[in-house]
Amino acid sequence: MVAQNPYRVSIRTAGIDWITATSHSDVGRDEYRKLGARIAASEDRQGNKPAVWGWQGYSGWHAGGLTYGERKDGAILRLSGALAAGYWRDAVRWSSNISRLDLEVTVHLSPFPRHLGTVGYRSVLAAVPEGAEPPNASLHVSTDGGETLYLGRRASDKYSRLYNKAVESKEPAFRGCWRYELELKGLPAKTTADRLMASTDAAP
């Protein structure tokens, strides 16, 4: 007998939450430079003043959810949050490689399960066959009521988390919401980005 879902579920957001892209072509470098400058100007108008940034030989700037830099062999573009959701196609279109791609689905549940992370953690452990090694899972609980369930190893190509978005964001729009995230690196990030670009169902 299959247990019935006790919650009313609706999707609030779904899409790209982070992208790190690099381009080694002159055209890609120019396109990233123009996009970075345009986004930086918009962030500046919102009060996110661009700051000098450098990493592994790249030099550029950081502003809000934007990081952009150049070095002799190419350019790097990192976008997070709303910027990733809005500009990921531009980042992929001119890329030579995608080294990180985060996918998210934020759902509203009613009645609101305050301890969904704990439930998920216990379910993961309960599903392990007797004598088998359990998956790498950890649960973080904070004093403000937040919970985050982590699955996998951060250094691996696939790493996921489930957390109380209502507590994390403290935004009215996310009241009653939990967020599922999948962080992809290496080949999984690149292949997933290419598939999303080719899909007619992918978010804009």
C-alpha cells in the first residue's frame, strides 16, 4: 500500500541558480566582457558596487551575483541567483567549458513541514540495505529553525542539498518553501548545460 502525500505542493521557481563558464575564443571573450559590463552597470545602479577581483590568474571584478575576469588564455564568467537564471543561455552560448552548474527547484508545501530535512535524512539511512555502506549524508540544524540536508561529497561531480528556503531567505515570497538543489561540476555540468540549451522545455 502506497502512502498518500499529506501535502499540497506547488512549484515556486525552477531553473539555474549558479553557472561558472569559461571561454578561450576571442569572440567569447568579447561577448563575456560586454555581458559582464552590462550586468555590472545594472548591479551598480542597485547599489552593488563593483569590486576588484582576482583568482588563478584571472583579473576582473565582482558585483552582486556577477563575477567576471580575464587572463591570457580566455575569460571566466560566474553568475548566481537571479543573474544565473536570467543569463545562463548567454553564458553557455559563448562558452568553451562549463565547470559548475547548479539546478534548483523551490516548492511550496501546505501544511508546512518544518523538519523535512530531518525526515529526509532518516529516510536516506532507513533505505540502506542491511550490511551496506550508507551514502555520504549530513544534516545541519540551526537555532533559527533552519535545516539543510546534504547528500554526496562537495568535491565530487554531483552534490545535492535540501534546505528550508523560508528560513534561509527570510523573504515573504518564499514563506512555506523548501528548496532542492543539485550542484554539478566537470563533465556532468558541461553535458547538462548543452542539453538544456538544446531543450525547448528549459527555462529562459
